[in-house]
Amino acid sequence: MIHTIAPHLIGNGQIPSVDTGQPIRNVLTYGAFDGLTVKHAQWLRKLSQLGSDLIVGCTTDDFCSYLGKPVHTPFKTRRAMLESCRFVSRVIAVDGWEQRLTDIVNYNISVLVLPAGSRQELEGLDEIVQVLEIPTPWQGTKSEYPLAALTA
């Protein structure tokens, strides 16, 4: 089951886990983050408040090209920018969507965050991790974030 959270409900860091009632610990989200903006940082801040660690999967240049969405900023630069963001605990490379299950297991993920309306294929992931859809501030503004569709 996918849960949608209104933006005004995010912020106290105490959204309980579906199973235990304890605060969520590890949060995971994905994206290209090409042309990182203040809006991205604000969104990452909100996500970081959902748990103690925010792990961001940054799509590689090859994967973006495979998806038909080439990036303007090289992967190493995008990764470095995300790593310098104080809200991000760890940045991992994303070479394909098939790695999502492995990422969830390897990083002990409690919640997977998707942009609201992204309609990603979950392949049963919602049975092992809480999936939240959270609106992004750049939705509908292609000029500011042309690869928003890659955020899964």
C-alpha cells in the first residue's frame, strides 16, 4: 500500500512505522538531481526528517542515457553536490531500477519515498518497506528539473 503524505504533515521526524509504531530510521529516495536547486534541498530536508538517515540514490549518466533522459551535469558532480548536502547521510549510484530491492535490504531501509504521482512499478516492494508518495516542489516545472520523472 502506498501512503501519500501532505507536505504540511512532514517535519517533526516522528512519523511512525506501520508495523512497530517506532520512528522510521532509514529513508531512501532516488533521482537524477541534475541542476540541483534550493527546491531539491528543501525536499531533501523534509525527507531527512522522516528518519535518522537519508540515503539518496543518484542515477548514473549511463542509466539516464538508457532512459532517454541525458543529464547536463556529470554523475561525479551530481554525487558530490548531494554528498555536500547536510540532510543527506549517504549517496549511492543507481545503474538500474532492478537494484531497488538490494538497496532496501543492504541499507536496512524502512521507508521508500516516491514523488507524488510518479506511478513507479514497485514489483512487490510495498510489501517489505513502507512506501510514501510526497509531493515535490518542482512537479510541473520541467524547466527547473527536467528529470523529475526519474525520481523513484
